Amino acid sequence: MTLPLQQHGESVRFLVKVVPGASRDRLAAVLGDQLKVQVAAPPEDGKANARVCELLAAALSLPVRAVTVATGHASPRKTIAVTGLDREQVQTRLQAALAR
């Protein structure tokens, strides 16, 4: 996996492509410069965004508050911000989660 990660102050940021209303929640694959994330939650009232943050926090072994949607709240393409880990740790943990 070669997901481009950027250090942005105290956070590590990366792009995700969210597919809401999927049959199950999962980190699907790296597609170009973004991580494809499928969630069963609908794209209404921030439910899909919240589920994406929960799913990524679990994959990264972080509390949910450490993973936020930085940009793209109403778009399928979002920038995720992760605090509490460096770029290498985020990369390693996402690779492990995708391999499961």
C-alpha cells in the first residue's frame, strides 16, 4: 500500500473515498491516492462520516476522538485527520488493517 500521508501540524492527513450504504463496514483498498472505505451507514446527518471515523479509529487502535473528517463533510471524497500517531505508524497500521 502506498497511500500518500501528509503531516499537517499535529495530525497526519490522507484522502478517503467513502461508499455509504454498503452491505458491511470495511477498509476496501487503496485506489490511487485515496483509501476506499465502505460503510453501511447512510449518507445523512453525518452518520456515514461518524462511522468512517469509528472504523478508522479501530483500525488504527486509537480512540474515536483522534480521527476526524477535516474536509469534505458532504462529499464522498474526504480528508481524514489523525492525531496521536506519526506518518509511519499510520501507514503500518493501515497496511495491517487492509491485510485482514
